[in-house]
Amino acid sequence: MDFAKGSDGYESFCGTSYASKVLGISIGTVQGLVERNELRAWRTNGGHRRISLKSIQEYQHRHNLHPNALMLGEQRLKIIVVEDDASTRLMLQANFDRWGLPLDVTMYASAIEAMLDMPNLHPQVLLTDLVMPHVNGFDFVKTLHEHGSFKSMAVVAMTGLRPEQVKAKGGLPDGVQLLHKPIDLEWLRGYLGALMSVRHINQRMQAEKAAAST
């Protein structure tokens, strides 16, 4: 593995390729995260980028990319999309199909429909619009956050609202990711890929633990 020591001699660093594998996203996306200071990095005298492993772990924590966000033993990542705009649902489904990731996606036009099915579907990821008729996304997400069964679910809120508008409407629970419209599909693909990577790592650890105990 491509590790190095930081200037203080204590913090471990890795290269961009390894960070890409750990997070399950493209190298270009990792570089974008570094440029936006979401990952801490520095360059060697030879111009090679080194990324803080601690900052990668912090990124995983901030974005709910931890094993509890995923259910063990599943072959496909279960996703629920709640979006009242039909064209947006079609666009998302087309990209999910094109990406070729092992995703099990269920689309809903309203939060009420989704809430009825969620106890049986046991989704691991929720993508929801915030501005919707009847039950809006703010109330939907807050209700799920208060329900113990869904606290470990990864949630992405999609919206055209500005951050100050979201805050004025009461904001969102901790851990909910805000994805502004028009949707950054590269980010979304990287996010889902990272969830898949965490799940695979967790499954491997569980398998190794089970093998060691036999």
C-alpha cells in the first residue's frame, strides 16, 4: 500500500489511487475533494500527492460511510428515491442503469408512498427531494431520523434551495447529505460507490472473523 508519513512524523498518508480504492470513487473525484479541502493533502518534492488517512476516515464519518449504514449479507445496495418530478426520476434511473453498479432502486413520487413500503424494503440509502406536495422532504427526513429503525440509513437530500433557505426551513438532521440541483451525477456515483466499498470491506472483515472463530 502506498503510505507515507506526514511532516509531523505521526499521521499516515496514502496516494490518490489508494484513496480512490478506499472510498470507492474515481481518482478525479478524489482530486476534486482535495481541491475543495474535504480531504487534507500535500505534495512531495517530486510532485506526488499524499492524502491524510485520518481525513479519509473523517470524510467517511461526515458522509455516513460507515458499516452501520449498510446491512450485511446483501448482494445489492437497496436504494429508495423519493422525487415528485417524473423527469428527474427517469434521469436518475437511466444513470443508475448506465453505471452498472449492483443497485436495487425503488422509485416513489411521494414520501407517503415510500413510508408505507420502507419497513418491508429495509433500504440502506434514501435519496429524497425536499420540496414536495403533501409531506415535504424536511418532515420526511426528520420523521425517519427519529425512528430507531432508520437511524443507520444513509440519506441524501436533493434540492434546488440555497443553503440559507434550507436553514430557514429548519435545516436537516446531522449526517444528512445535501445535494444541490442540478444534480452532480459524478458525486452521486462516487458516493454510492463508496458505500459499496465500505460494505465489501465490512463483509470481508465479518467473514475473516467468522473463519477465525471456527
